Amino acid sequence: MEYYAALVRTGKEEDVARSIGRRVDPSLATAFVPTRVLQIRKGGRTRPEERPVFPGYVFVGSPGGALHADAYWLIKRVEGFA
């Protein structure tokens, strides 16, 4: 499987990944956002918060190797894609 990094609006990574999952057939492409849990201190309290490892990027995996042209144009038309 080959992976491609898609530049998206920062803070909209999960929304774009979900939209790609709804629009594109899983046999053509799958999208995911790698996240990590950070301890954030705010107002004197510490709480765990899940944040993207690479803000502003969604990774698109193509099971057949190169990304199919139809999948590319469907992904390109997703709102939030930069």
C-alpha cells in the first residue's frame, strides 16, 4: 500500500478524513489522521487531549499502489482540502 500526504486546513483533519471515507470507495483509497495523546495544562488543571501528529495533513492510502485518477478527483473536491 502506498500513502500520500494531503494538505488540508489545520483543525479540519478529522472532518476531511471522514468526508474522504464517505465519498471514496475503500478499494480505491482510505484516509486517516495519526494522533497522539498529550497532557495539556490549562487553568491549573492537567487533562489528556488527543491531537494530530502532523497538523494540517491527512494521509491517504491506496491499496493498489498508485492512487487511481477517479479517487484523486473525488478527494480533491472534498471541502477543506487545501
